[in-house]
Amino acid sequence: MNNRDFWAQKIRTAITAADGGPSEHDLASAPALSYWRPHITHRGAPILWGMASGHPTLAEGWITTSQLVAIDVDRAWARTASRWYVLTQPFSGPVTVSCRPKCSFKPPSAQKRRGFSSPVLNGVGADYRSH
């Protein structure tokens, strides 16, 4: 199975799970996403960006999720291709970023690429992880 087929299957499975909504166990074991905000990737996929805590594979900090397949803001949950998330406070303005020593967080900046007329975002060095 190639990578595209793998993710397509994960998304189909996540959609099926989201159709019934999360169980109490799903939410009890789900990571929390604070200061979350929806985004669209350069390929047009919806994702969430926010501060994760309790993630099974990522350290606490700013992340982007895998593809978003369902969200219920009133019930405070989201389902991505990879997992359930409990949604806490949404992003609503400036957020204070507290970093560990030698913080690698750098805000994206616009740079003009050689030979191109439009600037592109550069997140090199940003501490964004995707899962």
C-alpha cells in the first residue's frame, strides 16, 4: 500500500468513526487542543493548529493535526485522520508562547523566492509538528 492509499484508508476509517461521534472512552484518552484554529493546507486539506497536551506521540506544544474530518465545537471535539481531540479554548487573538530553554519556535515570515514575483511563507525553524 502506498502512502496515498494509506492516508485515504485512515480518512475513510475516521469518517466512519466520526459518524457515530466519540465515546466517553474516546474523549477520556484523547489529547487536548488549546488555542486551536482551523487552517487549510497548501493542498486544500482542512487541519487544526493549536497547543496540544496529552498527545500519545508528540511532546506538548504547538502542532498541526492530520486532516480534519469532523468537528463539533458545541460538544468540544474534533476527529482527524489520526485521532480524536478534545477542544479547549479556541484561538481568539494574540497568544503568549512559552517555550522551553533553547526555544525553536520562530513565527513564519514572508520571503521572496529567487525567480518568483510572489512572496512565500517560510516556517523554517518553527516548532510545528504534524500528526
